[in-house]
Amino acid sequence: TQSTGDFNQAMILLGGKGYPMVSIKCSPHVLNNTMLIGDASHAMVPFYGEGMNCGFEDALVLNGLIGEHGGDLQSAIKAYSTARCDDVSAMCDLAMYNYIEMRDLVRSPFFRLRKAVDNMLHAIAPNTWIPLYTSIRFQRRLSYRECVNNKKWQDELIEKFVNTSLVLLASGLIGAAFCCPKFNTERIAIITDQLKELFFQY
């Protein structure tokens, strides 16, 4: 019966041996007359759900290069290896980063604040400020490497804003400490240490 078949399949699944997840990055993807494509050249951990999409994109990129090279397969696959290695390596790194994010970062209030800022800025300027996850899953006009570079300049901008804010806050508190006769050197030192601790946590 159907229920017996389902039970047998479940037992096979539960009794199967688990294997470690792997992440493979290689370069070049072409050697002599052999070419690697899909998971053979860039197997990745499953935490972004992009493995199959990345393989489909491999075929799309290769097909486009074959057309650009007038059907010359040898030239096309050499160009493919040059054009594709950085992109798929970036996706392997992103998949591993998403594991770290889900394992650790989601518990950080600073991480949740950053997510809220990303979403707000994306709502205000959707074509300029594109969060990392959105750029990978929903902006296929961007390559994986471009998604990484996009996040990098956003991180740098956020870091500059936070650093500037902390300096202004420290200056204001220290100025207030000097202006207020109730504050002494010891209290100024305490304020400074607290600001340093806040900066370190960020």
C-alpha cells in the first residue's frame, strides 16, 4: 500500500549514512580537452540555496560565450574559465558566510539593526542600496562577484557613519563633562572607556 511504501522510504532515509558537506573552488575550469561545470567545479554548502541556480547560470554563460566566439568551442570554454572562476568562488564564499550568519550573527542586536537599516535604505533607494540577500536572490543582472563588491562598499559606508557618530558622541559627552563642575577626571575616564567598549562591540 501507499502507507507501507512511505514507511519504507522513511526508514531508508533515516537509516542512511550522513556525509559531510563540502565546498569546492577550483581554477581553471578547463584543462586540455576537459572542462568542469556545475558542482564539479564549484560544489557549495546549501545555506544560500544557490547551488542549482549557479549551475544553470554556468550553462547560460557558456552558451552566450559559444555564440560570441562564433561556435568555436575551444575558444569559448577558455573564455568561460576566465570569466566564471571568480564568480563561482564568490558564491561558494557567500554560501559559507550565510551559514555563519544563521549560526551566530542573527543573535546580535547590531546585526538586526543593520538589517533594519538595509531594508529602510532599500525602500528609499531600491536601485542604489540593494541588501546582499536581495542582490543574490532577486537581482540576476548582478554577478555574484558584483554582489560581494556591492556589500563591501555598503559596509564601508556604514562603518564610516558609525565611526563618525561615535566620535561626535564622545566629543559631546567629554565636552559636557568639562563644562559641568560635578564631573571630574575619573568620570571622564569612565565615559571614555564605555565608548571604547561600545565601539569594540560594533
